[in-house]
Amino acid sequence: MISREIKQGRISGEIREKIVIPFPQRIGAEMLLLFGLGNSYDINYDKIYNAAYLIAEAVDRMSLRSFAFDICGDDRSSLATSNTVEAMVTGIFDFLSADIEKIANMTACIVTFPSHLQEYLGAFNSSRPM
């Protein structure tokens, strides 16, 4: 369905494009939020951070209290996975931490394949401060 919408020009993937698909078939979720990052060769950590911040903002505006997300650009860019995870988690945290009520009442979950888990954990096991 998503491929068909892209082919028909209704989904472009342009930077900051937001598409909400209610009750997507074959996905056990109430809704799917697609967030455009533009061309994959233009993806960088700043864009990922900003996208994550805006995703958290969109989730908050929809009055949702929990969400799951995949890592932007994962396996579609040459960026280091641990840095990409850090950029996403930091973007989400920075939005939520502006209001103690938001951060206290929101649950976010990273979705990944088991084979990627160690790479994702690298973002949290780093010796550098976040």
C-alpha cells in the first residue's frame, strides 16, 4: 500500500513530510506515522536528531502516550548505527524533557531486528557523555 501511494505521488518522502495511516493492515498497531527525511544520500546526524524531535512533537500533538519507532536511515546510509541511535534518542528526549509531565507520561520503544541489538546498545554503552 505504501509503495502504491509513493508510485502514485501521494507520498514523496520529502523532508518533514508526515503521513498517518490509521490501522495499517499486517502491522499490529493503531496507526503508522511516516516521516520524510528526503534523499537518503543527504541524511546526516543533525537531520536525524531534528526528525526525532519533530516525531516526538507529532506524537505529543496526537495525544499519544506511547509509541514505537525504527531508527531513521538504518541500513540505508553510511552513518554509524550507534551515532544514529544516539541522535534519535537525544532528539526524542530533548523534546520530551522540556516538560516534566511529558517525559513522565510518555513511553517510547525502539523496534529493531535481533541482529541489530548489539549495534543499538553501542549508543548507550559509549564512554562519551550523552
